[in-house]
Amino acid sequence: MAPRSPACGGIAAGLAVEGMRVWGGPTPALLVGLGDSRVSLEVKMFKLFGVLFFCGLLTPSQEVLPGLSCAVSPGAMRNVLSGAILQNGLLQQHLQSLVLPNIMDEGGLLNAPISITGLHLVKAQFPELSVMLLPGIGVQMTIAAKLELRGNGLLGLLPEIIDIIADMSITANIKCTNYESGTVQVVIEDCLCIFGAIKVKLLSGLLSLSINDLVHNQLAGTLPGLLCSVINVVVNLVNIQLLGTLNAVIPVGTAGTIQYQLASLPFTSGLFLGLDLDGAVQQVGGSIIPHDSSSSALPPLMDKLLVLGLRQSFLNAAVSLIIQKQSQTFICMPEAFSGAKQLREAVMTLVAARCSSCPRTDPLSIEIAFSGNPLFLLEVKKATINLSVMIQLFIQRLDGSVLSLLLLKADLGLSVRFSITGRRLLLAPSLSSIALSLESSDVGISNISSLKPHCRTLLVEKFLPLLNGLLSVGIPLPNVLGIPFINADVQISAGLLAIFV
């Protein structure tokens, strides 16, 4: 695909923080009401810079160009990040280890000294996580938080238990840069904490304005930096987790594997987060089935969470892997398929016309075998697999020798219907066209036009079940950010299969 603006929404992995610097500075004062008092708080801006290395699980094959692309909606990104950060308790877990500094005031002529020690988090609630996609920049994540803190206070000589409840929002911009050979730098910048209401309660019920001012000023000065550091750690861990959903080797039955890997830098528009994926199709034994994908635009997301586009060349490679070249041999008898009697009679009529000495009562054997590689085609609202099979009709003599009556080539056009089960794309082919040609005949048969309807019945009843059995393993799909494929819809366009979730 064409180069995109660098961006990332927690997509690439971070394995190590190389360095961090924190800047803070006053912004216009924010007035926060507390009971009858109004306290001026300075909103602090902190910038966290973390350089993280995307350690690819796999090395992309040089033969493979990105065969898949996907667009993730802001709503889906919100669900992904909310699940990974909030619902799984990751942020709560790391906030429990938050070390808060003591709050001290030496007092003065009119005020007793105040000290608050052992300040710790009692409870944290996160009513909301929201996501905004910033074109060409990245993903902006905002978390609304209510923190309940408790500490031991000493007001002059009187010990007190102090409870503090702080409402705030934490906003961080997440951006990816410098993708090269599976490496990406992740920058978390503009981590901003905005305080809402802060309530201070003493066990005795007494409360002075000096304690309010002290707590407000101390928290406004120290808590944002601590929280942004925690957000940095949490986002790093989520990056690793989400990377594991993109980079994976998935078996395809016993035929081989498909190796998925992030192919380039994620990019953002105001409407979606875009990802390109490599899909290396590898046979058992190590050989890779090459596919050269041309660029094709994804359809618009509309109101969906995710659209995953699989390009025709990738699907062709996957189908070629699944359809192993097998053969089946059987006696042409009614027990084998419903048109056996008619096919035998038609063949023996042709044999009698060309070879009067040939046996006509011996059992007729049939071998059906794949020939060549399948060709997968995608057109508007239409998917087709074109493949060839060889049909040999022969007589096995008592001495073990074989008399080949006919060797036919059948070029098949198979219409394909798609369905999604779990994370697998299932293909259900049906025979739509057949072109029958004569390859050879040991008895001199040259006209086979009378055999076409009987061969069609043979292929529908004997070959298609074999093909459907091979395709039943399905094509495993990438687990994009862990978004479940529930009520998935499939849309076919020229050169592209789009899956909407």
C-alpha cells in the first residue's frame, strides 16, 4: 500500500523503555469547587517519551507482499483498550503499587504543623475510557478516574485518619514512528491530567481551609506525574499483548501454516486505524507459496467495528495449500455413485465401436486426481475456483496389466460461498461449469461428447465431497486486536474479499 502517516493505537509492542523525561508547567488556572470554598488548581502537562522496540515474533518472507489489510473503528479501539486496561484490571493492579509522597506543612504563627503520611490508594474507579483517532498523529486515549486515597494525619498533636477522593481525567496521545524491518518506535506524548472535584474528609469531621489548600496543591503537583508514569507502563504491556494478536503462526490442518505479521507502520485517519498484514502461506516442509498482492482499497466501515480485507492472491495461495493433490480410485458400480450404470454403458458403447476385441464385461475402474494448481478469482459479488482434474477410466486385467480406455481432463468452474466460524473462513464450492477434453485412449476413442453429463454426475457425487472435506479446515484468520468475529458479513468485490464485524 502507499506510505501512510505514522500512527499507532497501542498496536505495536514495547519491550523496553529506553528513557523517560517529564516536563511540567502551569496552564491557565482551573477553579475547583469544594463545599463553600473555591480553590485554584494548576493543571500540569507532562510529556512522557518512551522508545520501545517491536520485537517481531516472525521474520516476514521476502517473497510475500501484504495480502491483508484492515480498518478498525474508534468504537472498536475503545472496546479493545477498555478491555485490556480497565476490565482486565491492569490499570487497577499497577495503581495499587503507587507510592505517594508525604504531605507536610511546618505551620506558622497561626497554623499548627500538618503532616500526612502513609498515603495510599484504597479504591480506584474508571467510569469511562474514550478514544479519538487523530489523522496523521495517532490515537488519543482519555480515561476518567475517581481515586480514593487514605493516609495518617497529624494536625498539630492530634492524630487523624484522612480520606481523599479525587476526580480526574487522564489523556495520553500514542504514536508510532520509524517502522523498519519489523521495528517500530512508540511515543507516548502529551500525557495530561485534569482535576475535577477533590474532597478531603477527616475522621473527626473537622476540616480547615489550610488542609484543603495543602492537599489540593500537593496532589496537583505530584499526582499527574505518578499517574502518567503508570499509564506509560500499562500501555507498554498492552502493546505487547496486542502485538500477539497480530503476529502468529496458525496451522492449516496438516497441510502447513499461515504466518501473520504486521507489515508496516499503522496509520490513522479520523475514521479508522489502518493495519497492513503479511500472510506467508507455508507448506509442511518449509516451502512458501508466493503471492504478489496488488493494492486494493477497503470498502468503508460504515457502522461496523472492523473490516478485514483478504486479497485474491493471498486467498489463492491459501486455497492452493489446503487443496492437496490427492486421488481416489474405485470400481464403477451403483454403490459408488448414482450414475455409475449409465457411465459404464456409455463408455462400453464407445469401446465397442472402436475395439471389437476389447473386454466389455470386466469391471470398469475410475481414478480421479487433481491436476495443476487451483486459481481463485474474485469478481463483484462472485467468487470462483478454477481447477482441473484428470479422470482415467480403465480395466484391470487378471495379469495385473492396465488397459486405459480413456484419460479425460475436466476443467471445472466452482462457485464458492463463504461463511465465518470462529476465526476461520469456510469455503463451500459447487460445480457451475465443466469443460471435458480427451487426453488419450489406448483403444482409439476420439469422440467423448456423450460422456459429459455422466462425468458431471461423477464429479458432483465423488469429487466434490473430497474437495469439501479438504476445504473444511477453513482458512484461519488473524486475531486482529482480539476483536471477536461475531455476526460477520462477507462482501466480495474485484480482487478483494471483505469481512465486516
